[in-house]
Amino acid sequence: MTHVTPELMDLGNESLYCLCHLLESEPYYATLFYKNYYARLLKDVLQVLSDGQHVSGFKLQAQIVQKLITAVESSSVINP
């Protein structure tokens, strides 16, 4: 996601979006995955959203943030 090369940035964004989409139908694996990586993913996506070099990926990055928020709202994916 934080690559300077637009093609690599797009590939990273698309891969993460697809992973989040796949996890929606697998609550068990979503819980395991997000317990370990949620905070880091959210931090990284928000960081590139506010970076001027990654403007071209803004729409997909915003959709990823939406998927991450929806994952928390729709289930007890993240338990402190």
C-alpha cells in the first residue's frame, strides 16, 4: 500500500480489499485474522489516506476502511 510505484500500490490495495471481502463470509477466520492484524491494517490504511503521494488510490483505500469498520460493527471480531 505504501509503495511509490502506482502499480504496486494498486495491487496492494486490491489484495487487501479482496482479503477483507473474503473474510466477511468466514467469521471464525476473520476473528483470528483481525485480532492479530486489525490495528496495524487500520493504521497503515489511514496513513496512506493522508499521504499526498497515494491520492490515486483514495477511493479503494476508503472502501478498505469501510470494510474494516463494518467488520467490527457486524460482529465481535475485536475483543480487548
